[in-house]
Amino acid sequence: MIRRDTPLVLFDIDGTLVHCGPTHCGPTPRRAFKRALEQTFGTAGPIDSWIFDGKTDPMIVRELMAAAGVACDQERIDQALGRYARDLEHQLAAEPARKVYPGVPGLLDGLDKTGVPLGLLTGNIRAGALAKLSSLGLWHRFAFGAFADDSAVRRELADVAVARAFDHSGRRFTGKKIVIIGDTEHDVACGRHLGAKAIGVGTGRATREQLLAHGADHAFADLSDTAAVLAAIMG
């Protein structure tokens, strides 16, 4: 039974929970994405310099193909992302540099003890999220999530995640009882229309100070101070 004062906690994945491995030719997910686009469209566009942060996977495909001057429809986007997810699962198994960020396991353990419902709020397609988190033993820690399969518009994913939390728990979460944890200003902004609490973590591109400047309610360099992060979530 979930107590009335218990918050809903939604985690971003990349840069927040896990890092999927730097290599001499780019992180494993970007390499898999590039290969899938080349196989599907004949080009990956300007992918090597493209910023993925804060965008959903389908949005990234559309942007890259628009930059390359290549037409794409939903069927081909789905085909490309299916290839990407299959290749990603294979590639991650051989990626020695993938890692869970500091403090993540301890924080998840602490949240489990409180009975807080834990979900994912990510621009990854579900199969990509599954590949990344399963490769590092974290997928089973989350009961539900909102993924890019649900909407290519990141803001809409917050609404999907809250609806899934209701399906899971039978409780409607609103306002600051919704907590979004992420590493970019896009995560901070994602649930603003819901009045959600945003907690930034400086393990991605943005620093703690930058995340606070973007409006995060709290921000940490990483999640290793379990007591402080739990206090920010539960307070």
C-alpha cells in the first residue's frame, strides 16, 4: 500500500543512471544509431556532431534526415529504430566502458525501502532503454516507464508516465509529489507543466550549477550522497 505522502520518482536514463561507453569512434549507442540510419536511409546525416540530449529517438531520426535532405516516414523511422535496438543489445554486451553512475544503486535501494514507485521517463524507445539498463542490471528496478514509442514529444512523456503510475499504484500523483531526476535542462523542463519537482544531477553535459540556473529545485554533482538526495526527493 502506497502512503498518501509518498512521491512518484521518474528517472532519465542516459547521463543520469548509466553511461554506455566511450570508444575511439564514439559511444556505443551513437555507433549503433549511425549504422541503423545508414542501413535504412543510405546516410546518417551529420550525426557525428549532432546533440542527442533532451530529444526522443524518433525526433533525432527526423532531424538528421531533414539535415541530410532525405525524406522519411513513420514506417522507415520504425524500421531504423528497430535495427538500432537490435544492434545496440549486441554491441553493449561487448562494451567494457559502460557503467552505472556513482550512487545510483544505493539511491534505488533507499527508495525501495520507502515504497516509492519508481519509473522511467526517457527519450529512448523502450527496446533501447531495455538494452541499456539490462546490460547493467538495472531494468528490473523500475516498475513502469514512458518511452519514445509513446510520443516523439518529450513533454508529453511526463503525462504518460503519470498515467502509468496510476495504473501501477492506483494513486493519482500531482504537483511536487511527482519528482523527475535527470542530467539536462530538458529533464528539468519536462514536467514543468505538471508542476513537478525537478532534481538535476551533474553527471552528463550540464553541471550542478547550470541545472540550478535552469530551474531545478535541487541539483547534485552525482547521486552518491544517498541521504541528501533522499531528503530532496521526500521533502
